[in-house]
Amino acid sequence: MKKYLSLILSLIAMYFFTSVFAVADHGTDKALTYKVTMKKVELCTGSTPDKSNMTNTATCTGAVTIGNGVKVVDIAAVGAGMAAATYGDATLLPLGETYTHMRVTIDRTFTIKGTARSDGGTTCSTRTAGTSANYPGGSHTGTEKYTYKPVVAASGTAQEMENTLVSDNYTRCNNAACSNQSADVTMTYNQGTGSATAQTQHADGSTNPDHVMTYLLTKPFTVSMVTPTIDISFGTKNSIVAHDVGTLCMVDNAEPVVTITIE
């Protein structure tokens, strides 16, 4: 026997990553815009993290897909949860089955907007130029966004900017034109220190557009005849990250705080 689980998809917009940044000086502040492209959401009966392969069956035992397809949600906006709730269709789940985790697939590229002060005291804002113009040759029409990290001027009004989770051993731009570079900068994504229990590690040179994560629900959820109540809280207070690169700024997005309860 099966039961419709409605509204479960309102959970999916809020799951992200935490990075170990190669630049020591960095500070954080609130995001004004934080757009995420959702691709797939699964409920899991258990999870054994495998950071080398997040699509491994063991990272989401008994996986049931509850959302599939591309949808962009701004989680910094009012009503983000309601917007996410429209993602996909209601899913049939086995009556009596207990779920403990959720596995989420999102695009590695985000659209962010905000300002933060670095640990060195520099005021850094997201800039439209960082979306393309500050890549080598003034464009990222190829795969540059996965292997290069641009820098922008340290002043100006915050604008919407694309930011991509770069692969390990990426190349950091040291000037606005990216004609001065630092190669083989290490990038790893933390396991279990933020909201996610595990997440994709993007190997040197990887241009796979997906980022996969697993999350532990606040308590196990067992499917019953009672329509579930979903409680979700999230914050983007410290999700804009600023780094000093000489007199310029490297701006990133960090992990929002997420708490999910289904009962």
C-alpha cells in the first residue's frame, strides 16, 4: 500500500555546502540574493557517506525520488519555501517506510548578491563583472568557471554575480583581467561540519555541473496515513564570503543554516 506525501518538496531549496578556502583572510555577511538551481531530490532510508562518489547507492539507501527537473529558487527571498514546494509532483511513498536522510542534487553554479568585509577589513561586493568579464579572455563561455576563480574590485554597489563551486587544484586570478594567476590552488568541501553530512568533492579538472549532498533529518520520518507536517528553517546571514587577493576581492557563497523536520 502506498500513500501520497504532499508538500515534501518544500524542503529541497535549502541544502548547500561548506568550503575550505585557500585564501586565509575571509569574512562573511548576509546574502541579499542566493539563487539555487535544483535538479533532483531523494529521500533515503539510510546513508553511508562516500565523498569520492556521492552518487553511490550507499550514500542514499532505498532512494526514492521526490523531485526531478530544473527549478531556480532564491532562498534569500521571502516565500522561498513556498516556491520550492511547487518543484516536481507529489510522490508515492511506501506506507510504513522510515526515512532518515535526504540526497539533493543541485547545479554547481549559483547567482548571489551581497557585501561582506574580509578579515583584512576590505569591503567586498559581488559584481556582475565577476560573472564573465573577470575570467581569462573576458569570458567563461567554455568550462572556465569550473577551473578558474575570478577577482573583482574591492568597492562598488553589490550586483548579482554567478559563483561556481570550483574543482580541486583550480587557478586563482590575481588581477581583474586574470592575466596574473596562481595555479594549483587546493579546494576541498567539508564533510559533516555544516548542514550536509557529505557532499561531492570535485576532482582536479572536473567540469561535471552537478553537486550532490546528503542531509540527516532532525528525526526519522515514517510514512503513515496522516499528512505530514513539514517544519523548515534556514538563514543566509553568513552566506556571502569575502577574501583578500591583494587589493582585490574574491567573493564566494557559503552554506546557509538549515534545519528540517518532517512529522
